[in-house]
Amino acid sequence: MQTSHASHEKIRNIREELLSANWYKLKKYSFDYLQHDGTWKEQQREAYDRGNGAVIMLYNKEKQTVILTRQFRMPTYVNSNPDGMLIEACAGLLDADNPEDCIRRETEEETGYRIHDLKKIYEAYMSPGSVTEILYFFIAEYEAEMKVNEGGGAADEQENIEVLEMPFEKAMAMTENGEIRDAKTIMLLQYLRLKNIL
């Protein structure tokens, strides 16, 4: 079917086909692309649309610690992660929320901390070859008195999230030895280091 995507000088005749809507939406796009030699060539790509998301790194300057989570990730299990468990920064899909409201909600659900001040640092496409998602990145300081529950994720989402508080230097070392292999988490840890926050 014909779509209403914005025109682009190198792309024309965009057609989309819904391949699956079982969980999120997987679509196949067919389009004509202008080659360097001036000719048009038909191409096809698949794109997985799961919506946009937000992620946050909680840190404590006084204790030099960060809050991370650990949970089972099936895609990693089927691709060389022996137990499927992944250590990550707290994150979630926006759904109908703006990024700030989303990450406040996710932080409280997953980690148990009710944060006050947060700072957006950037946004990025995380896997632009196949996934449409833009991820909004945040950082925020946390203190013990901000903890309002045990976290672990929303009960109706079967998340089974383990909350981890660890020294920043240990987390950085884990990115180097392969214990932390999640891209968004590595990016946030490196941001804290580059900006001399911890």
C-alpha cells in the first residue's frame, strides 16, 4: 500500500507492508532509491517499530555509586548470552508519555527511587539498520531517602528486575571485561566519566 511519508530527493514510491503486529509492528518497505550514477533502483528494507523509549543513569556523588538493573533478555539468550541475564540502566518505552514522565515512572517501578531533578543529555537511534526507536538519555542523582519501594518492575509486566547498587569504578570495569554489554548503559557510564561527574 502507498504511504504518506515525507518526500526526499533520493527516495520515491514508498510502499509499506505489515508483516507482523503480534507484539509490536514489523513492516517491509519497498522504495525507489536514487543511485550515485543517477539511476533509480528499487530496494526493500524491514523495520521493527516498538515505539520510542527513555533511559536513565542514577548516580550518587558522595558514595561514588550507580544504580543498575539485571533482568532476563531473550534476544541475548539466543545470541551467545549463556543465561540471558543482562545488566542495564533503567529504561522503558514512552507509550503515551513524554520522555521525562516516562523515565520518572520507569525509575520508580524498576528501581524503587522517586527522583526529583533529572537532566536530558542526548537522544540516539540505537539500531538504525532495523529498529525505528529513538532513545532519550537522562542522568539524575539519587539519595537513600528517595527510595519509596523495592522496585523490581511493574507486577503486571512480569519483569522480575533485580536492582543493583554498585561502585561506579566497578561498573566501568564491567564494561571492559564484558560483564556489562548493553549499549545504552555503556554510553551513560562513559558520559559520567567523560564529564567528570563521578
